Amino acid sequence: MDAIQCIRFNRAEASDREMVQRRLREHVLDGERLPLLIFPEGTCVNNEYCVMFKRGAFDLGCKVCPIAIKYNKIFSETFWHSRRQSFSQHLVTLMTSWAVVADVWYLEPQEMQAGEDAIQFAERVREMICQQAGIKPVPWDGMLKYHNPSPRMCEKRRAEIGANLVKLLPPREVDEAAIEAGAAAAGGDGIRQRHGINTN
């Protein structure tokens, strides 16, 4: 890894993140070094969605050459779900697969535009890659898969969805079963009262 000038770090250590940003800047300023290959999602994804990019690769003041990669699932499953499978197991699966096939597109180099910050630059490049590879950009971080949302957060989200669904229904033609489902999700008498439903 040292021969190809890799930059090692521990993502759990804040000091390491600062060190990596410094070493990235030093690397791009040295014209004799190899170009950096960075996977800006920072994690494995399932070949159908593209999570938010980390901003570090887009805050270096240099050109970025976007590369879109999409694996063909017919021959092998390349997605590594680290919560279900160790890396060693995943590596054995890949090595014993019939083939690992991928489409790779090299897109036009991009630079940060006037009035654009690193986050906007990263999002613009992500949109280019998603459009080329035919995958869907999603508005969340890839590390979300390592965290379980709390029951309170899930219940709050269900309540919001239930309330929004009920608003779409005509007031006088609301199916009572649908109202009951929405009320249960939203905790609620508020929905029943808004639609004039007497449950007594």
C-alpha cells in the first residue's frame, strides 16, 4: 500500500480525520505524486442508490475526475453488508464467483465553480455520476446503516406520514378504515375530530 501512496486513517478518530485532510492537501500539491483514487461515499452501497458524498475530496482546490461504476449482479453480488458478513467472508464470495463484471464510465474533469462551496460541488458531481450510471441519489449518509433509529423517532415519522396521507383524502369521502389507520399512526383523536368522525 505504501508503494502506491495510500493514505491510511481510522475514521473513528477525529485527529485522524484532520490528519487525512492535511495529507490530502499535501498530496495534490505535489505534482510528482500519483493521482488520488477516492470513493467519496465512504462506504459500500448496494448498486442501486448513491448516498451523500463526503466533502473532503471536494475541498482541496483541485480538479476532480468523476468515475461512475456499476456492477452487474448477474454474475456476482459485490455489495458488502458489513453488519451481516465479515470482510474475509465477502472476499471469499467474490473470489469464488463466476466473474465480477462492471460498467465503468470516465466523465469530464470538474472544478469548483464560482460561488459554489465544497458541499454543492460534491452534490453536482454526485448527480453527474448517478445520471450516467442510472442509480438514484438519496439524501442520507452511508454510515446510517450502522445505526438503528430509536422507537421514538420511528413513531414520530409514522405519525407525520399518516397525517400527510389523510390530508390528501376528500373530507366527506374518507374511508373510515383509512382514518383509523392514520389516527393510530398519528396518535390520534386529532385526525378523527378534523374529519368529523364520531367514534363513541
